[in-house]
Amino acid sequence: MMIDTPRQWMADQLKLDRWPCLILDSEGERDARQAFLENFDLERYRGVYSDTQVTELADAGPFIFILDNPQDPRLNPLFKVPERNWGWLASIQKNDLPVLVQHWRDRLIIGTRPNQGLYRFHDNCVLTRALAHLPAQALPAYLGPTISACYWQGSQWDVTENPAPGQYPAPAEPAWLNIPSPMSQSIDMRLTNVYRHLLAEHSDAMASLCAAQEPKVWLEKRILQAHAWGWHAPEQAHFLVLLELYKTKPPIISHWQPRERETPLAHFERLFDEVKFWSGEQPI
């Protein structure tokens, strides 16, 4: 259902005695987050990553704020640029903020070790694509306690109503993880997951990198290179990124390019074996 403005949607939800909530991408919208945190009741917001497996990323993770005023001036910088995909809006029953937060915490980690990642539910692009593909019967398990979701779908504001809001366990095989994603979105998600892994597990090396250049620009070049070689598995991207992050002199690998008629898998395995050889783990 298309709407004219998110403010009107907020007003309608308040009239229905519901709580509108802002799901905000804290990493990309720190100024907006800080504006809401100032003089905000501690019971009216949560950092989603806190008290989870990725609690060390809580400061960069999404925050959820309960809103009570459609005309709140702190919303102006966000509503003026919906194409920046800063997040989305959800309405819940009063006092359901802890339920909403737990719902997304239960769906946060995707994949299995060692190839786990974070599901970017707070990314407006991720939500929009999921809602565009999921059948109606899959919406309750996806949206949980969210009664109504308001989001920018690329050209205008849209609203999706949850047919059965409530608490649901996370499915063993979530339907929203089987939705085909555009190449740009897939690369962006991989970039985000690798970046957060590096911050958590290789903080010293990342600090050195940050002192020399913009880390996300550096990382994007490596992710795009892995994609160009057909290396789509997470461990393949990690292999390339870590070797570049801990680059030695002379470099362990001097000739990265694939050989003629070499498949992406053969290319990766050849370089992987070469690294193991020079590390003394296995002969080529």
C-alpha cells in the first residue's frame, strides 16, 4: 500500500494506540542516532547487537527507537533523503519493544561456522526485497511483532501489514534467506560482513590500515576483485582480504591472476596451496 508521507503513517499508528518505531542503521547514521539518544528515555530505545554474539559491534549496529511525535524535528534529516536507506519504520503494540528486539536478535546470525554472517534486517534495501518476494504466509515469521512496516521502496513510500503479528521462533530454513539478490546488493552485504569480521578479529591490523587509507575503499576493491574471479564463497573473499591485509615483503603470492582456462575453484585452490606451501604446512 503506497502512502504519501511516513509522518501520516506514524499519525495513523498512534491513533490506533500503537507505538511507531524507528529502526536505524547506526553505523551509517551516527549523527541521527546521537540526536535521538540525547534526552531519550532509556526504556524507549535498544541497541540490537548488545547482549548478543556480536556485542562488540553494538556501537556500529542498528538501534530501535520508540517514536511518539510525527513532527519530531530529529526525523527531518532522515525523511528528506529516504534514498540513503537509513532504515525503516515499524509499529508494535505498547510495551512490545523488548519482543521486537529479541525477534531480530534471534534472526541475526545467518549461516554456519566458519561461514557465518549478519542478516542486515535494518537495511531498507534488504527489507524491501524480502517483502517484495515473500508470500503472505511467510510474513508473520519474518516481521514477528511488527504490525505495520513503513519503508522506502526505491521510488516512493510503501506500507506492508503483517497478517498475524506475534512471537514466532526463527525457522530452521528462513524463506527470506533464499531470495535472489542483485549483484550490487550481494556485494554490499559481503563487504559489510567482512568489514565487521575484520574489526572484531583483526583490530590491530585494521587500525594500521585506517592510518594509511580509507578501509572501506580498500576493502571494496578486494571484494570486487574476488567477485571478478568468480570467488563467491565467504572463505575465498576472506583468503584474499587477509593476505592483502597482512601483506609481506616479498609477497607470498607474486602472480595472482588465473591461468588460461583455469576455473575459479582451481584458481583459488592453487593459490591456497601455494600459501600453505610457503607457510610450511603442505607441499604444492
